Amino acid sequence: MRNQRLVAAMSQAGLSQVRLAAAVGVDPKTVERWVAQGRTPHPRHRVAVSDALGCDVAALWGDVDRAEAAAQEIVGVYPARRAVPSGTWRAFLAGVEQRFEMHAFAATFLPDQTLDLTTEIVTMAERGVRVRLLLGDPDGEAVAVRTREEGGTGLAGRIALVLAYLAPALGTPGVEVRLHDQTLYATTFRFDDDLLVNTHVWGSPAGANPLLHLKDGPEASMAPAYQAGFERVWNAAPPLTVWPRTEDPDRES
């Protein structure tokens, strides 16, 4: 915990803890905590210390500003997705104003959290919300692999069930649905600037895995990274305009 970089800088500058405290305008015990416990000073004190010692802030405490920005980006952490209160999902759906995006395989739990998710989606699209839903291709290899990894069956069927449920919303202006055949490293739900990231543990169902609540913004780094992944998969996935899909008449049986 001891901040050796701060100790070395004080030694080089010929300043004791008492003299540094006087130069910065804090109690010597505060400097002692910075040194012995590795405490990070407030921003104004970080600048004052770096000026007194003639070195950069990053040389003493690393990229602390980025670390603080990351901490502010994390709104909350749930031990499992199923620990998120059902009212939270309903509140996000009801409050979205600009965009609702989902990157998942099936996410069958979400229709269970609302009285009528399809109507909710159509309603939000009618008030100008852009809706983009990225679901797994039930006939794709990625879904087959995920099914084997979880040691179960029925994932393709659950996707088909969700697609059948959402079918009435297909064709609604502002509502886009695409099917992907890519490895799903995390399931994400975006409600304007709020991003819920359901992490995946190999062999474990998504509902049992931790979920992060991130807030996107100018200083955010994690949310944009997940968004970039969403965009890559979205751009590679074909749009779905009708469900069930019609077979290609020229395709060999």
C-alpha cells in the first residue's frame, strides 16, 4: 500500500512529510496517509503536490483521472442478472427516449418482465425511439456451440419463440431486427445512455452471471467499447423483415 513513487519524489526534492504538508496546505497526517496507506489526494492536492515536487501527477499516482472516470462510469453491479429487480427493466423500457438496443441470443426473460414487450417496442418506435434488436440465428453455428457449452437444449427454440413474439413489430418504422451468427461474449441492453452488460461465464446460463450497469458519456471508455462490438456484429448481420423466414425456392433440398 505504501506509495514508493511519492517517497522517492519527496527524497529527490529534499522535502519531508511535514514540509510537503506545509507546502500543500494540509495536515502532516494527511501526507502520512498518502505515503503509508497509498491514499490518493483530491485533484487540487494532487496538482499542488506535483508542483511542489517538480514532477507529473501521473508519475506519482498513475492515470488516476482515467481510473476515477471509470469508477463514475460504473453505476452498479449485480451478482447475477436474475438479481436485477423486474421493475428496473420495466422502468428502463418506459423511460427510453432515443434508442433501445439489444445484443443477445434469445433474452427470453425480457418479455417476461413486461406485460407486452411487442406493444412496448411499437409504442416507443412511434414516439421516435430507434429500436435495434440483434438476436442469434437459431440455425447458426454460434447458437449450436453455445447450446453444447451450456450442456442443454432448446436455445434455438427459445430464439424462435422470441422472434415469433416480436413478429407483429417487424415492419414498424424505426424497428430493426437482425440475426447474427457470432460468438456472444456478453449480452447487452442499451436504454439511451444506460448500458446493462450481462457477462458470460463458460458453461453457465446468462441469468446466473454478473451484470454491470454502465453509464455512457464523454469520459466513458467501457460503454463505447461494448457499443463498438455491437456495431460490428450489427453491420455483419442480415436484416430480418418477416418471421418465420421463407425458404429460398432455388435452394437445394
